[in-house]
Amino acid sequence: MKMHHLFTLVISLVLIASCTRKKEAVVEESTSPVAANMVNQPPRKVLSPQEKTANLFVHLMEQADSVHREAWWVLTSERRSLLKSPFGKVQRAILSQGNGKLGNKSLFRCDRYEVKRDVMSQSGYPQKIEMYERCSAKAPAKRMALLYAQKEGEFDLTFYPEGLEEVLGISAAILNKTIACHIRTNASEQLLALTCKDWAQEKNREQMIRLDVYDYQKEGQDMIKLRGKLYENLTDIRKIEANVPMSGKITVTETELYAPTPSPTPKPSPTPQKPAVVEGQPAPEGQQQPAVAKPQEPVAVPMDQQTYDLPGGVIGGVGQPASDAAPPPSPADQGWPTDENGNPIENPQPLDNNGDPMQDGNPSGEAQPEQPQLLHDQGAPSGR
């Protein structure tokens, strides 16, 4: 009996000793540096679906900005700064919505935004984000972009040039035609496709590029395909086509839309004329004095006809006033038959030898003298 109690006591002491050693080992492991770091590490933050989609949009805007930088370099040979595009503005607007501080404040002239977000389900889809640029507290905010995600992996993005003048240019803002883009992604948050319509952006102060086709396909034979026109002072002048293949050479083709206007042929200058010689001055050396025409003087034509002062004017002498002309002879002095008042008789009948009017014409058959014309029937000088 005593032996049994002794055996039980020994076993109890052994068990107690083993438990003590295990506790000491546990204490030693817990006081090691690795264990201490694990104990002091803050718990990992679990993101909500709304926060996950916001981070997804920020990441995709960075990729879209890289694609646009390459497309713009192909069209204009200009390599723009990172995020200096409408995609970069959208990214910063979404970041500002989370009350985070934006770095590189010198990137944009205006870098203050107003964001309205509407998440319509617990999963994060569908949701809508409206973004505005607010440069002044006194001026109203300008609508900049609208992002609408109907389902995961696919969403639409609309740009409004009025609020993106800093990155698109004043010409696009004047045109003020919205730019509609469609974006597709995969589960790894990689940009698979980006297509935009009516993309308009200034190349310089006078020229603007407007693209009807803006297509990026990550796995396509042509990664980037661009089709549009080049405008100068808002008038289209050239057609542009650009292809960026997966492998091979990049091709850019520009075609003039209108034939150039031919420049006018300069006319030969007229042969210099010799200076006119003024009458009375000596001619230059080696040049003869040209004959100077003198004005013609009136030439007096002598007339042996006497001057008659008639109601139609003076007939006869040239340069002699009618008042100085000799009085015209009377019809009786000229042998013209007159009546009892002394007036000449028109169409007088021929007289016979006794002075009486002849009957039945001229029975004698003798030649009659030529009858003189009346003076008042004479319309012009005889010209003798």
C-alpha cells in the first residue's frame, strides 16, 4: 500500500516538471524578435467594395494615360508629361474624393475638384461618378467627366471639353463636343481595350486634331489605330491615319483634303517709258527734241457768196457778224416775179413774150431758164 502511494507521487512530480518546461519554452518563443513583430503589427484593413472599385478606377486611369501618351506621340512627335491628359485629371479627381493629399501640385494650373459619387449596390456595381473642376470659389464648377460602371470589368467614360481646357486646348473647348470612351479590363485590373469617339485636342494654337476612330486593343494585331483630321483655325485641311502594330513599323499617313490654290503668276513689269520732254527745255544728251504738236487754229474758208441774215442763222461769210453784213437784195432786183406787195411768187406760171401767163405749159417748145431756189429753202451754204 505504501509502495502504491509512493509510485503515484513520483508520477505526479514528473508530470508537473514536464508542464513547467513547456510553459518556459512557450515564454521563450513568445519573447523572440519575430514573435514580437507579429504581435505589434497592425491588423490588415479590409476594404469595402466601394473602396476597391475606386482603387481600380485610379489604376486603370494610369494605364489609359500611358496609352494616350503613346498615341499623341505618334500623331505629333510630342511626348507629354505623365498624367497630363484627361485620364490624369480623372485619376486625381477620384483620389481627392477619398480626402487624400494630392502630390505634384504643379502638374496642373487648376487641381481642385468636386466629386459626386453614387454607388447603387453593396457590390459596388452599378455606380456613377460625376467630376467637376472648381478653380474658383466665386465661379461655378465646370463639369469635367462622368464615369458610369454598369458591371465589373467594363465601364463608360465621358469627357466634357469645357472643363478640360487645360489639357485639351481652347479649340476643343470652343467646339465643345463630348468625347465618349469605353473601357474593358480583366480580373487582374489590366486595361484590355480603350475606344473613344470624337476625340478633339489641340496640337498648337492654330491646329487641332479630331479623331473619329481612337482604338486600343492590348491583344490586337494593331495595338493602336487612329483615324481623323487635322484642323487649322477650325477648318479641316488634312486627313490623318496612324497604325501602331504589335510588331513592326509604325505608319502615319497624312492626305491633303483640298488641292493647293495656285499662286498667281507675276506679270512682267511694264517697260519704263522715256520721260516726256517739256516744251522749252533742252532734251537730254543723246536724245532728239521731239516735235511738239501745236494746237490747230480755225481755218477761214473764203466764200464768194454774200452773207444772209436768216432766222436759221448766218449763212455766208465766216467770222463776219450778221449786223455788219450787207442787206440782201430784193427779189425784184434779182428778176424774181413779185405780187402787188413786193413778195416773191412761189411757182409762178411762165409768161409769153407779151408778159401774159402762158396756157397749157410751153407750146412754143422753147427752153426755159433754170428756176432759182428760194433763199429760205436753202439749208446750208453752197460751198463754192
